[in-house]
Amino acid sequence: MAHRKLNHLKELESESIFIIREVAAQFDRPALLFSGGKDSIVMAYMAYKAFYPAAIPFPFVHIDTGHNFEETLTYRDKLIKQLGAKLVVGSVEESIRHGRVGEEKGYYASRNKLQTVTLLDTLEKHGFDAALGGGRRDEEKARAKERFFSHRDEFGQWDPKNQRPELWNILNGKKHTGEHFRVFPISNWTEMDVWQYILQENIPLPSLYYTHQREVFERDQILYAALPPIPRKPTEKVEVRSVRCRTIGDITCTGLTLSTANTLEEIISEIAGSRVTERGGRLDDKRSETAMEDRKKEGYF
Amino acid sequence: MDDKKASGLAGMETGYLDMELLRFSTAGSVDDGKSTLIGRLLYDSKSIFEDQLQSMREASSRMGDEGVNLALLTDGLRAEREQGITIDVAYRYFATPKRKFIIADTPGHIEYTRNMVTGASTADVAIVLVDARKGIVEQTKRHSYIASLLQIPNVILAINKMDLVNFSKDVFDAIQKEFEEITTILQFKKIYFIPISARDGDNVVYASANTPWYNGETLLGLLEKIPVHSNENSLPARFPVQYIIGSNNDKHPDYRGYAGRVSGGSFKVGEAILVLPSNKRSFIEAIHEGSKELNEAFTPQSVTIQLDGNIDINRGDMFVKFTAAYPRYSSTISLHVCWLNAVPLRIGGKYIVRQTTDETSAIVKDIRFKVNINTLENIEDDKTVNMNDIAHITIKTQKPLKYDDYSENRITGSLVLIDENTFETVGAGMIVSDPEVFSYNI
């Protein structure tokens, strides 16, 4: 008789696929938020599995800060083509041009916070009523309080103290006109689960995740790519190092890890030995103790 | 994929692709050391990272604590950190080489019963904490009742703060005896008792030298060994249809597949099935998981099933094995309900019902009794069901539901009530079959 036990990755996958299908069944116009990072890649892969052999019944939405790594965009376009999916791009640059948001100034300027406005505008413009995201509860303490189906009011805001209870595997996506849901199918995955799953399923990743030589500079004990979107202080000197990304955001908020890991196996053993969380390299979380909770309430990813 | 497993994953750090997943819940209040216990499990299993520790150190010193307050790890929202309490269910994750764990960490006060019920709904194990100095108190009874109501298969009574009673065996034995008396009226498959000190780590991850009289497992050792999903595959087969996949491209012309998650037992290609409620018979032609073809699908796999012939099938229908044990089928349903909303339950009130992937509406016919979850007594003369109350009620649904008794199947035996106007999830229901309701009969 077959071994009737799922390993932890298969069980997590089964839960996530169930949630992705629930979105397709309960909403009129869902979309998948795609950043080009490993979590959204895993989401795209499971969405493909969930509806096989039919096409994925919702488009991908990419909020482009204009400060993306080139490798991210190349990977995005190739994947979209392979999956036969539709892509909607929301541009932060355009939001700035239209005066919806103002560019931050100074050495620490980032478009990370501005993305929220572009994201909400894009969801509204296309009438999306559910946005699937790759947020995980283990990433950050405010995310640990998220539901799978997370209700947003008509202003796109999250009220963490008044969330719908979620019991068993029953998901309630009922809403009034103008409200929408954020849905987090990989809530229960950890960083390690994501990497192990990528290995188990042999999913190709952007080259940024593997070691490469790059011009970098150090700021507040974190290495950043020496690329135009980040203005450097005169004291910040550029050097070439062997690095890789542990998470991928846009250039201004992605810290690089010194690493020679060239295969998924090497990455996994590097993470297993790591004593810093993956968001330890994310400048956007370091602004305050509750930086993520504050951004999330406003409608951030 | 298999090649890679064999070659690349032999190392200790990467060798555990084949871990099992165990979900457990904890309930407790500020003083009984629950957050400290979780912090201890994460800390001693090396699941806390340097930057988290640093941020906890800073927060601890701001709040005037000496050293690191492990409780800060689990309190995520601004209000929780400011008030030093857990408001909501917080999910935490850690892994050992044997298992991956999901902790549903819930506040223990009576006004948070709904959060405890939520956290317990998916748990395989409940950890009930007892303060060794105080013994069995109301809160212990409440947590035990919830674990029993939600049918969590295993309960661990962790008798904490043993350091404050000089690790006395007599204290431990007395608490165990008292608890065993209560649980004769509650039903647990298995109860374990462990003497611990969450603050100092005794018997949490490492066996304690202070309790030479205790020969059992440490808490973590037990969590690594308790069987999970042991009976799900021996249950009668259930497959609620979730979504219909249709495709008409060159590769897959006229494709029609039924997507869903196996919610009891297993299904094999070639088996005869019955589609409920239409009572149509068919055979399983193929089972897919993504593009991979399977011979058998079992609980809790998400798969796509193709059937022989052309039958009208909708979301909310259910596949069961032909001639096997059928679910019950009725529109009069008795259930235990935990009320989740500030607006009380109304007799005669109409609610939306969600059960598996099915949806209908229902009217509350009767509140039979409320449960005093501190004393475990039934109250028959008070029929107001407020937030956090647990009651036994009867509802009449617009169309019959296909269900099992909650004690037989936690997925097909559970439902939620949704407010028709606010769309909030207001009630969590566990179906109790009446003896007069017969099984589905053909």
C-alpha cells in the first residue's frame, strides 16, 4: 500500500492550493501580486498546479517601483510567457508623475512606502476584489497576526484588532462593494519551507538568488548594490564582492548577503546556519519597531 | 527531483525534507508562563534569530525587564506590546530535524474564548498550562473543555513553575489526580502530564536534573513523537467539490475536472463513487495533482478528480464512495456553537451557513442550553448567547447539508455562521448528530 503520509512541504502545498482555489471560487476579479521574489514565484508555481490543465484564471499584478533589478524584470517576463498568464503593471514612477505621491529625499530615500498608493490605485483601476500575496507569518511580527483571507475596508486599510476569525478550513470572503481582500496562501510557510519546496519541485529562480560578483557598498552594517537608485554618501566606498540576495525587493531596500552559494542545496545549508532573519537585511522594516504593522494598516503588501 | 534528494540532501542541515507537520495550540494568560514557554521552545530549539533577540533585548530593557523577556517574542501588535497581553491568535513556527511545528498561541482569559476556539480548530495537540502553585483552576477547566469540544486528539497538561514548588513529586501527583477526575466527563484520546519550568527550561527541550522522579519525555520530545493524522485515512471517504476546472485547448479538449481537498479517507482511480446530493453514480477516471497523475488521493491532499460520463456537478457537492458509510443528510441540525461576535445570537435570526465548500442560509430554531465553561455545567434557563458563550442550538437550513458528526470528522462536521448584513463570521459550529437523523439513504 502507498505510504499515506504527506511530508510537511506537501501538506503546506495542499493547504495553499486549497486557498488559491477558494479565491478563484469566491471572488469575481482576483489577481496575484507578483514581485519576482521567491515567495511570489512559489505562489505562481502553485497557481499553475491548482488549475492545471486550464490556464490560471487571474492576472499577475506587478507594482514596479522603477528601481528593480534588471534580472527581476527579465525573469518576470519569461515566467509570464511560460505560464501563459496576463500581466498588469502598476508603476510608482507614474504615481509620482501624476502627483499621487511625492518622492522621498536624501540618502535613505526609497519608494517602498510609495508603493502602497500605486498598489491601491492599481487594484481600484482594474476592479480587483482579491489580491493574492506571498506574505508569510514567520516573516515579521505584524504578519504573524494575518488571516488567510484578510479583509480590507473601502480605503484599503487593515484593522488588525477586528479581523474575522478563521476556523478549520472555512474561508469567508464575503464583502461589500468597494471592499477587497488580501489573501495569503503561504501564511504557514517559513523561509526554510520555501527554499526546501523550491528544491523539492526544482523551480528555477532569478540569478540574483545565487552567488555573483557585484559592486556593493556598506551602510549600517548592511551591503547594498552600488546602483543609481541609491545615492551614496562620500564616505561609502564601492567594492566588488561575492554576494547573493536572500530576499528580493527593489534595489533600495534589498540587503545583499556575502555568499558563495551556487546551488539550492548550498543556499539551504547557508540559511540553516544563519543566525539572522531574512528581513534582517530589509531596510524598510528597520524604520521602527512597528514599521510593518503601520504600513500594513495603510494597505501595504 | 528524486536524484537531487539522494545526492544533495544528505547533510544534517538539509536532510529533513521528510519531516511531518504537527499543529498544536496553547492557551493561557499573562501570569501562567505561556508566552515564556513558547519563547523557551523557540529559543532552545534555536529557532530565534540574532536580530529578533536583539530587538527583544531592546524592548525588554525599555520595559524595565532584566535580561530577555521571552514573552515579547509572541506579542506582535503595537497594542499587545504596549499592554503586555496577547489579544489575537498568533501563529509561530519552528522545526527540529524530526518535525515542523505550527503553534496557534491564544490568550487564555474567558473574554478570549473565541480566539481559543479558533486556535484549537486546526490543532492536533493542545498544551494546557497549569501553575504548580495554584493547581487546577477555572482556567484549566476552560481550556480543557475547549480542547475536548474541538476534539483535539491529544492533550498535554504542562505543570509549570515546578521550580517554585521545589520540584515536588507530591504536588505534581496531586494535580495529575485532580485533572484525571475532571476529564472523566471530557473526552480525550490521550492525556500526557509533564512537570516543567518554562523560565529555566526544565523538561521543555532538555530533561531536567531537578525531577529525577519523572521518567517521561520532555515537552519537545513528546511533540516530536505524538502520532499525527493517525485516523484521517481510516475515515469514510469524503471529497467536497471546491472548483470546477474546464479546459478546451488542443492538448486537453473538452476537459472537465473537479478540484478539491480530500476531507476524510481516500479515493482510488477506478472506484465507484456517488455524487451528493444528486445521487448520481460514477467512476473515478483519473486523479491529478498538478500535471502529475496519481492512483490514489488521501486526506488532506488537494487534487483534481475526473469522472466517467457527463454529470451536472457544482461547487458544494460531495463525492463519497459508493456503498461505503454515507454522510448524514438533513436540514435540521443540532450543534455546539461558540459565539464569536459582539452582537448576540438571535433565536429566529437568519444567518448564512458555510459548511465545507457548501453554502446556504439557516434560521436558529432553538437554544437548548448554554455551557458554563468554568464549571462545565449546562445552563438551561438563560438563553442569551453573547460573544464567547458556548451553547447547544438547533438550526433549520434552507437546503439539507451533507455532514458527519463533528466527533467523527472535524472537516465535514464543522460549519460557520455568517451575519447577513455585516458578512462577519459570527458563529463556529460543531455538529452533534441527533439519533433520529438517519444517514444518507439510497
